[in-house]
Amino acid sequence: MQICGFNKTTLLDYPGHVAATIFTGCCNFRCPFCQNGDLVLHPARLPQLDEAEVLKVLAKRRGILTGVCVTGGEPTLQPNLAVFLKKIKELGLLVKLDTNGYRPEVVEDLFRQGLLDYIAMDIKSSPEHYAAVAGFPGLQMDRIRKSAAFIQSCGLPYEFRTTVVRELHRAEDFLSIGRWLQGSEAYFLQSYQESEGVISPVFSAYSKEELESFQSLLLPFIPNTSLRGVD
């Protein structure tokens, strides 16, 4: 596993659980608003954490932690992800996977092996604008649709979430997303946050009131639509 970051305790990343967060390197998308630019563009330049040491820390903290969030980058690119998740499960910890959904076959395989307890999938934009917002001109939208449909039907707790960027998202995008993901268990609109790690630091956030207007468009399709990271 290419582990480039490790947060020993979080109350935010795994809903309802005290968890640790593991950050993997590399991503197949190039979302220009991504806040983990080094993980995506230059993972080899970052300190690499020893997998055995990370597992040792998790084992010691089992009385505190109930789960582990594996995020990135894009975790499904890691060739030995299943082996690593099995080791986490053997510690008696729950596993939350954060994914962009571009490798549905990996998500499905991890599910079949019983290695997932919660799935969070980033929804970059409406299908019409997905490739542009993901920074992936050759993106195959059917792969994204396949992951979303599987997550909706697999029976695990899940969430979809979109980081909302003023320069990239419009009301029409959320109407399209609502129609696409109608009936989903949970959908979050996350406010864009400026940081030093952003790949292209040229973007800005919508106001809370504007985000609430997008939320109101989504509620008829996805009643459990909430704002996250908004003051």
C-alpha cells in the first residue's frame, strides 16, 4: 500500500464513529479544485508510511477507534487494497471507503469479499459536465453510473457528496444530479475550501444561502440532502 498520510483520530470522516483516516497516493482524476494536490500529482515526493507500522497503531487504538476511513487520492488504484482492508477487518474495525467510482469492478469485488462497511462516492458534477469537472477528457461516464447504481443497491450504508465550486457548478447541474441519483440514501453538498494544496487555486465558494438554494432543488429527488462544511 502506498500510504502517504495517516490521521490517528477523526470524528468527521466516518459518520457516527471514532475513526482513523488513511490517505493513499495517486488518482486517475485531475479535478482542478482538489485539495490533496500532492497526493494526486506527486505522491512519490511525500513521506511513505510503513503499512505494518500503521496497522500496529490501529491495533493499539482498538479501544478508542471503531472504524477506519481509507481515502486518497483514489484508494481503488492500490493493487493490494483488498489485502490491506482484510488486515483492518481482522482488527475488528469497520471500513469506510472513499472513492471517485471510476473502478466499479474493484468496489464490487471488495464488497463481495465483505471488506466494506460504508461507501462514500464523490459525485463531481452532472453527467453532462462530469469529464470537465473531473479533469478527465476521456472519462467514460458509464463507469461512474455503474458504481453509483451498485452503491445504491448493495445494502451498505453509503453517501454521495459533491464539492460545490462557484466556477464549475450551476443550478442545472444539481437538477440533473437529482434526477440521476433520485431516491439515494444520503447526499451532501460540500463547500469548496481554499487551501495551499489545491491543484489550481483559482476557484471560489458559493455562500451558504446559495448552497441552500441548490439543496432545495435536490430535496424533491433526494430528501436526505444536507450541507456539509458550511458555517
